Amino acid sequence: MIRSTLCAILLLVSPAFATIAQQRNNFKWTCSGTVSGTSGTGTLACQQNFTTTGPNDLIAVWTTWQSSVPLTASVLDSFNVPYASAVGPTQQPTQASGVPAYAQLFYLKSTGTGGIMDTVTVTLTGPAGTVVPAFGMVMAEYSGLDTVVPLDSVSEAVSNSGSPSGTLDSGTASPANANLLIFGGGNIDNSNAPNAFGSGFTGIQSNNATNNSSATEYQVVSSNNALWRATAAYSPSGPTGDWLMQMAVFRGASWTVAQGASPTRTHGVLYADQFPGTDIGAQINNAYASCPHNGCIIDVSPGTYSFSNPILFGLATGGNSGTAVVLRCHGSANGLTGTVGSTELIYTGTGSTVAISFSDGGFTGSGMQGCTLIGPSKTGSTVGLSCAPTSGLNGFTADGVCVGHYFEGNDISGFGVGIQMGGASSGGFLNTFFVNTIHDNGKNLYLTNEGTQAPGNEENKFIGGLFSEQALPSSTCIDTSGSTTAYDIEFIGVSLDQCPVNMNGAGMRFRFIGSHLELNKQYASLTPFITLTSCSTCNLQLDATDIVEDLFASGRTGFIVNNNTSTPATVIINGGRFLSTTSGSTSIPIVHDAGGGNLTSIQNTYKSGTVKTDVDSGLSYATFEYGNLTIGGSQDATLSFGSGLIVTAANPMATAGFGGGSVTANSNGTQAFTVKVGTASATGVLTMPAGAVTGWNCSCVDISTVNSTVFQCRATAALVNTVGVGNYNTSGASANWAANDILELSCFPR
């Protein structure tokens, strides 16, 4: 009894499928004409019918037409119920007649109770007066299909321009279900329709027409996790033409799940695990080879994959070649030791190879999403991701092109180079990297020659995300030394932890906006956060960007060091905090110009922390030759020449005399300030900011009183840290200022 009950339960839960079968079909090929109507827009209709229909059947309608301008197709039945579009409109622009051909596949998911005549109308809508030299339709009715969400997947393709052939091929689709109807329809600018249908397909209707022949076909299959495509050709072979081909896959009804909906596959998505290959790299490459000409998404299911076959998007001949593609994974790691992503691609290749290369052309919208990419060693020469690879990498015979690409939510680690950008002239620009984590590589970002883009134009952007080294990093986490051409890169809201930047090469432009740079590891050479070397006409700009030195400040020459000695490089800093947490360390300038003659602007910055002398050393120069310099808005900003102070924004203090008066700062430090005299007195002493080498040159004017008694205000003594000031009458004798007089002073260190 127990055994019998168990068998009954198994029978109830096992999926059972209806039998899919074609019930009837019809066609009409002679609907050509002219779009007619008023107010500039008109319609042209094509009708055909079934004298009866079965219950709950699906009707597929494939229509094709020619027109010099695009027209919109729609389908209604006798009861004005609209048909849904499965695929299309697909255009073949290079027809022999000179008029583009179009096709579109529609379907009605259920005929309801059936048993009645059904007239189906295909309507083209567009500019009135448009001539439609060819217009036709095929309709076919099928039983046994799902009545809720019948469409599983679709594909479409057209022949390459200028390369006619005799085989129509829709390209592959990867259905998500078993028990399927595969419907195909195609058009070719040959006077004979293809007569050799794809393997396993049965022809529905064909039409021979001058420069515009068509064929439709169907097949019922039961297999799952297989790639399907609709093809049609000629037997014997010989005829060729420019063609288009479409395919729609519909799933069968399940008897055991009433009104159930199983998964469907999105059009244009190829699933890597359905393609052959010795590893995931080879499978992805084979999937890419099956992408339609207008691009595709290649999906990698969650899991951990090892691969030695480099993944190549584009042609090894380089240049603006290849099909647009997005490699889609399902979640990456977050850059911290011990974390894993749901889709991990572990590259085991060696030598100067690239795990994933994008060289598929310009403005394609290609990219990579949510992948964790792990390399064999950060001390080797492997590259994780190359956007526009240079000639010689992975067998490239010419520089690649990678323009307008988008990389989001990826984690790349364990390579000699995490991301390498380069390529042909104008080959690597307008790319966006959004919230990626690039960490623990020999170099996280390495720039090689990318063409002739002028600074300020066509920048690459890194938005959010992290560049990081958990272990002791090298001094070239972000490195431009491999390029002799200019890059323009913006880092917006990016964190650089233990990731020094080396700008090397003429015309480089880096801009950090709202970003955070931090070093908290001991460097043998006390590497600066950003170094400019051999960087003629470079431009480094920091807007509202923080730099934090943690634990190892002593001996560091500057947060930013400009070693450029050729045509001046520019450093512009506006806003942000520059902090050090090293107790008792020496002063760290924000910018240290070791090369001399460069242009530096520091405005609205804040320096704090336990390195107290930071507030007195915003900028230092090893040598100073020429150039414009602005220091504004900084807290107690200073400018030093060698070891001597030149300008400071720190304020003097009245520490004796002046009748108990006080200094009033006027936002110019020692350059312009006032002292308000208290009670009548003849002398006073100012304590000056530290930094003068031998003393101070000061001038003084009483702007309140001028008479024979209050006649001349001047410095009486000027030491390194103090300045004496006195008043003299017309005879040159010491005399009192009047109470509450305002003295205007200006002092410069010497």
C-alpha cells in the first residue's frame, strides 16, 4: 500500500507536457501597394483568415515588406485583439532592388474557445504616399503551447553588407524550457525562395518573387539546455543574396501546473555554459562567435571557474573591428581579503597574456558587469582586463580599439597589471568604470599609448569604487609610464588606499573629484601620494578630495611631489583635507615642487592633525624659477623658498605696548594687518610667525591721526621673531599715538 501511494505521488508531481502540433496555416503574398491616408500619415493592410480555429491554440503571424522608409507593423484579429510582437522589425538595408526589406513575427497566445472563423489583419502605418513594392504574411496555428507566457526566446540576424550568401541563419537562442516549438521566417533578395530548410524543420509557406523571396518553417523539439537556430538554404547550392532571418521559440503547456509560468530567456542573451569549450574562456569565446551582428550579452552562471584560454572580444587584427558584447556575471567580491564573489573567473595563463581583452571597436556599449577576476600572481606580467590592447598582447597584430565601454561592479586582483588601457590612435577613451574594485595587483591601473587625444577631451572616468593594496604596495599602483601620449582621466568619488599615483608622460590630465587618498603602510622610499615626473604640460587637479597620511609621515617630502623640469606642469587644489596622524612628525607640505618652474594653485584647503607644523607649510619649493602661484583660502598657508619663508597667511600678535591694543587680521597674514592702539602710548612689540631667516621688513602708517605729534610710524627693531614699532613727532622724537588710533602695517620676511 505504501509503495502504491508513493508511485501515485511521483506521477502527480512529474511534469507532463502537451503534444505540440501544427493545426493549419495560410498565407497571402500579394498585399503590395501605397500607404494612403490624410494629415501626412496613412496605412496599408494585408488580410487572411482561418475558417475555423481550435481551442486554446497559439497563432503565429510572420510578415515581410519592402519600403524606402521605416513603417510600423501591427496585427489584430476579427475581434480587434492585438497580437504581441515576438521579434523584429528586422531590417535588411542592402536589397538588390534598392528598397530595404523588413520582417516581424507576431503571436496570439490563445484562441480561447475556438471553433470560429478568424480574420487576421496586418497593418503598416507610416508616411502617406510611401510605396510598398512587396508585402505579405504567413499565419500558422499550433496546439499544445503555453497560454500564459508562451514565448521562451528569440533570435534574428541579417547578412553582412556587401557579402550575400545562400544560407539564411537566425543566429542562436538558448531556450530555458523543454518541449518547444521553433518557428523561423526569412527573406532574401533572390528570385527563388530557399528550398532546403534547416535540419529537423518542416516548411510552412514559401514565395518566389523578383528580388524578394521568402520562406517559413517550424520544428517541435523536446530537448533542453541546447542551442537552437533557424536556417534555410538552397539545394542544389548556387543562388545567393542579401537576407534576413528570424526565429521565435515557444514553450509547450504543462498539464501539472495550472497557469504556471516557467523561466524564459531574454532575446540577445547567450549563456556561456551552453557552448562547447575546454574551459569557461573557450566557452565564452565560442558564445561570442555566435553573437548576432548587432551585439549580445554573454551570461556566466554563478560559480567558480578556472581558465587558461584568454577571452577575446574583437578581432586579433585589432582596429575598429568586432561585435558589441557585454560579459555579465552575477556579483563580485568587495576587494577585502577572504571575500568571494558569486561568479569567480580564475585565470591560470602565464607570461604576457591578458585574461579578458576588449577590442571590439568604438562606441559599441560593450563592457563587463559583476565579475570577480583573479590572476595567477601580482609579481608576474599577466594582465587582468585590457581595454584596447596594444599590438603583441595575446597575439594581436595591431593595436585595438575600446571606446564608449562600460565596466560595472567588477573585482580584479592578483595580476601583474589589473587594468591596462592603450590601443590604436584614439583607441581608448570615453570609457566608464563604475564602482569597480581593483586591488592587490602589481599595478592596479597601467596606461600605455592610446593615440592622440588632446588633454581636456574625451576622458575616461572612474566613478566610485576602490583602488587598493592590502599588502605593502609598490610605488606605482596607478602608472602612466608606459605611455608617451596623453590620457585624460577623472576619478569621481573613488578611494585610493595604499595606491600611489605616478603621472609620467606629456599632457597627462588627472582630475580627482570628491575622492579619498590614504597611505597607512611603511614605504622604504616614503613614496608621495601623487608624483609628477617628466610630465610636460601635465595637469593634476584635486577638487574636494582628501589625502590622509597614517602613521608614517616623517621624512616624506610632500603629499604631492612635482618632479617635472620641462614645460611647466600644473597642480590645482581646491577644497579638501590634508591630514596626518603621525605624532611628532616633521611638516608635510601639500605640494612639494622639486623640479621648479611649475604652476601651483592651492585654495580653500584644510590641514590638521597631530603634525602641527603642517599649517605653516602648505607649499614648498626645492627651487623656484618662474611661473604663476596662487595660495588662497588655506588655513595659515605658507610659501617657502628653500628653508626661508616668503609669504605666510599666519597673523602677527601684539604682545607688548600699543597701550594694550591688539592686532586685527585682514585675511592677508603679515602682508596687510592693522593694530588698534589702546591708551596713548609711543611703542609696541609684535610677535611674528616663525620662518623668517634674518628678520622682517615692516612699514607702518597711522591712518587715524596725522599732526606734529603723531607724524611718523616706523619699525624700530626687527628680529627673527619680533618687530618693534614706534611713533615719532616732526622733530624725530618719540611721541605717543592718540588713544584708539588705527595703525596699518605690512611686513615681509627676510
